[in-house]
Amino acid sequence: MSIAVSEKSNVFLLSTKSTSYAFGMDDRGLVRHLYWGKKLLSADELELPSLTEVSTNDPVFEITPEEFPVHGGLRYKEHCLKATFADGTRELVYQYCGYDVEETEGREELVLHLKDEHYAFFMDLHYRLYPQYDLMERSVVLSNQTEDPIQIEKLHSAQFHIPYENLNFSNVHGHWGAEQQRFVQKVSYGKIVIENRRGISTHNHNPYFVLDRDATETAGEVYFGALRLSGNFSGVVEQTQYGETLVQMGLNDHDCLLELKPGETFAAPAILCGYSDSGFETMSHNLHRFALDHILRKDCRPVLYNSWEATEFHVNSRDQINLARKAAELGAELFVLDDGWFGERHSIQNGLGDWYVNEGKFPNGLEELIDVVKELGMKFGIWVEPEMVNPKAQLYQQHPDWIYHYETRVSDTSRVQYVLNVTKPEVRDFIYNMLDDLLTRYDIDYIKWDANRPISQTGPQRDVWYKHIQTIYEVVTELKKKHPDVLFEACASGGGRIDYGILGIFDDFWTSDNTDAYDRLYIQDAYSRIYPIKAMRAWVTDCPNFLSGRVIPLTFRYHSAMMGSLGVGCNILKFTPEEVELSQRMIRQYKEIRPIIQEGVFYRLDNPSANQYFLYEYLKGGQGVLFAFLPQSKVGHRGTTIRLRGLEEETIYVLHTAEGDLEKSGAYLMHHGLPLKLGGDYASTVIRFEKKQ
């Protein structure tokens, strides 16, 4: 059993393969956190020591490490829940009502029942365990059994207690074209807040926390949690005055108010969390394995070609067919028709909302292009932006009330578009029916779903920040039930929708509009810490890069993109014979190593050199792949030593290097390491290896 309960001390011990999490009910009826770390053996060993006030200015409610602190009484700390009852009471006082242990699909879940002492308002704390991954999922379900509505003013899904000070907090910052920029800062007194207020997720921060005690990739304590929510979130990290660090994460209460009607329940988004005493690598491996086994589809992602950078809005059937033929020649397996195929879509000025095929661009219909793509042995994909509408579009002219707006204000445009109020049933139905018709009428295998502006002017309802993304989840989930073979890619002006809430509902993440192969190394490295490689779309595009202006060799560009799910976005009609041959060779190589890349174990390897090498390893079964990049030679053109990880010490491995095959033991490769020296700028190599038969 993963869940142990000490009835004599009211202590709950939740254990995974190598970690434990514990809390209990104290003599004041408070749910008090006790432990999170390496595995413990018995719940009976845990005790709930009495807490005493330091002074009247430090009440017990402030000192108690509560599992789920609520607003009210002598609490001045961050709270997870604030509610207002119909009579104006804005305070919660919970009491313990017992627990249940449930089992679903072989997974144990503890549900702790709390209730307000006066009102029929219930708070169920959920703890679901994934023992083999050393992960736990925490959430709360609220239930209003009163006869009046209850307003939920703030709701964070959980609070975590870490018994240390001076921890390191890491997350990502960024903006369009510069997403997933990892940062690390020391936690001291005061609060660190990360959040999104834009509705359409964000490029600025990501909904997770990582706290460590000066950990490295392979050593040290790490505490982490990822919120399963796209859209408006908030997270708070605080070093308290009493020797610990608190973390909360959940819905952002900025401009948000949820109304819980009589008889209604509300399930907060879950937080997938865990502990590692062996560094960041274990954290990444546990999250990646869980995502591969329980969230993502099992099939490998196809090599795609996307037409956007070749044609932009200047789309027509002839050019797309020519691109498709060339893409098939290179070895692409999926052809994606990007923006510009529909309505009066000749620029960003018009077309969004009018999802009919433009007859001037496709005089013989979309079928002509699709038929050619299929005859070439490729799948067909298409770009949509269903949440948006242009002011000039027919849809807006017919339904001006379908957008988020205030009657007394001029409606905001951004990128010359409005955001549709998808929480309206008629708008939701329009989006679902439009996409269902598109997928039914045409032989489409892949949907690239974009969202290119934030939400604003939401109208009088303050719950749309949450309901908007829930509606998108529901629409895509229903579409996939009817069209189970279609893959969906989450895009939001690049990497604006990357989180565990949308992962699995969508199958791929478009990681960034920045396709510069050097910039992508940083983006992909930060991404890999939390999210699975299989869902990371990466493209090879033309140089000079449209964003950075860099000119990078095609080999380096391919190697960088091959680290995830490979795509090509160049104007391949301009390729030289040499570029065609190189692309064919690279795509063939990627297909050979694809199962290792997308489904293997990923390692961020150490670089001991003064030169800035980027070193990565993928391992699946007895096969592996090593990537090495040197963007710029410097410091005397020094080489590096690559110490691999995850190998069997006594096993001999055959490495296929540019200089020929090399046989070394796992012990040699992990401890001594493989010497490597790259020269020049933007040098890279890929080395495949396997166990010797």
C-alpha cells in the first residue's frame, strides 16, 4: 500500500518508490504538513508536536505549516482559498470530516474531507500517487451544498512546505521569440510571484516551480511541481520567518471570481509534484516517463514540412503542390498548409473567422492539394486560429456580439483581431462544428492550432479567464473522440501554450517562433527540464534567420532541430542540389534514431571545457544517440570530454563516429569519458551508439 494511516496519531503517510509525503490532524483540528523527502518506513513514527505562540503577534495559525491554509481568523500569510458566503461572511473555518482511500486504474488516491464549521461548504483535498514515477498529484474539489451561491475569490490548488531556507528557485522568463529562458534566483525574505494574466497562456513564465539546495544535474535535493492549467495562473514562493519555504500555485485571482451555485462542485487544476535527492536529472526523467506513459500518444511524431516561411500569405494550390513534391523528395511524412488558405486571408487584416477555402487560391478546392500530398505518401495538416476573428471578417459582421467586449467601450484589437467569447454556447458550437466539418470533409491528419493575442475586455463575467481554456480543452477532446487519428499542435504565437494542462489534449508543442538553431539550444534545454522531448516541435528554417539575422550552416540547423520532433520550414524550392542531398541524408538519419529521440531517456551532459559545448544524450534500451554542438570556437580551440550517463558499466558499446567505429565499456564512457574536439563556428556532430552484440 502506498497510503498508510496512523489512526492513533491522525497521521497520513503517502509513499512512492523512493519518496514520502506526510501530514496529520493536530489538536486544533488543523491539517498540518509534516514531511516531504526520502522514503520513510512507518506512519506511526511521525508525531504532531504541540505548537505554541511566539507572541500575540505570531499566532499559532501563522506558525502552523498548514496543508491548505484558508482565509480567515488570525491568518495573515498566503492562503489557498478565499470565499464569500451569501450573508457576507468572508472567513472560512474548516473542520475535519474523515478521509477515503480510492483506487482508480491501479492508482491510489487519498481524499481528505474538510467542511466549514457553519456552512455546508465542503473542501476535499486530493492526493493521487504514481509510485513508480515518484510523483504525486494534488488538487482540491469544492462543493456548495448550501441554498445560496458562494463566491470563490481565490483558489490555489495546494500549498507545499520545504523545511529549508536560502533555496534556489528556477523557472523561465521570456517574450515572443525568446521563450523558455531559464533563470535561477535565491529565495530570501519577501515573496517571489510568477503569473500569467493574459488568458492565452504566456511567453513570460511557465506554471511550475523548482526549488533546490544547490543541486546539480545528478546530485542534491530538488522539490518541484507543475500546474496542469493553461491560461491565467499564479505561483508564490516565500521564505517564512519561521525557518521554512512555502510554495503555492493555482488559479490567478487577478480579475477572477468564480461563483459556485447551490449543488455545484468545482475541481481546481491539479499540480503534478515530486522530490529528488539526486538532482535535476531525476526530476526530468520522472516527469518525462510519466508523460510518455500516461499522457502522450504512443506513436512517434512524423517529420513535417510547413509551408509558412516559403509562402507566408501568398498561398495558392500550384505553389503548395510544388512544395509538397519537394518535401516528399526530401523525406517529409507530413505536409502542413499554414496560414492564408481561407476566407479573404491575404494578410493579418482579414479572414479569421471565415473558415471556407479561398477559391481564388484553390480553384479546384482543397482536395487537389490533399490528393497530391496523399499520392506522395504524406499526411496532410492545416493551420487554424479558431479563437479569433478579424473585424473585417464576415463572421464578425454577422455576430459582433460574439467577441469579448464592453458595450460602452471601443473593442481592443491586437494583431488586427478580436478574441471570440468561446464561453458562449453558440460560439463554442460554431468552433466545434467548423472544425468537425473541416475534418469530416477533408482528409486531414494534423491541426496546427494557433492563438496570436491575449484576451482583454472580458465583459461583466469574471470567470471567463478560467472557462475560456476549459472550453478549448473540451472542444479538442470532443473532436479527438470523433476523429481519433488527428494530431493537434498547440501554438500561441510560438511557445505561449506549453504546460501540463494542455499536454495530452494537444499532442505537440510549437516551442517558439524563434527557429534560430543557436537560440533554440537554450530554449530546448530549458524546455527539457519539465516537458517531454516527444512533444517538442523543432524546425529547420532558412538563413539569414528572420529574427536573429544569423547565418548558420544547414548541418547545425538540422542537428538542433533533430533534438525534438523534426520539422522543416525552409523555402525548399530554392534548395541547391547539395542542400537537397544533405536534407535527405539528415532526415533519413533522424528517422533511424527517432524512437530513441522521442521515447528514450534524455540527459543534459556536463561540459568540462572552457569552450561552450552543448552536450546531450538520448538512451533507449541498448541504443543511444549523442549530440554535440560548438557554436563558436574560442579559448585556444579546446576540445571537451563527454561523460555519458545511464550506461551499463561492464557492457561494451560501439560508437559510430566520423573517424570510424569505436568500442568502449560503459565504465570508460561514463567515468573517463569520450574526448571530442570540434572546430570553427557552428560545428556539430551526432554520434549513434549501441551495445555490442
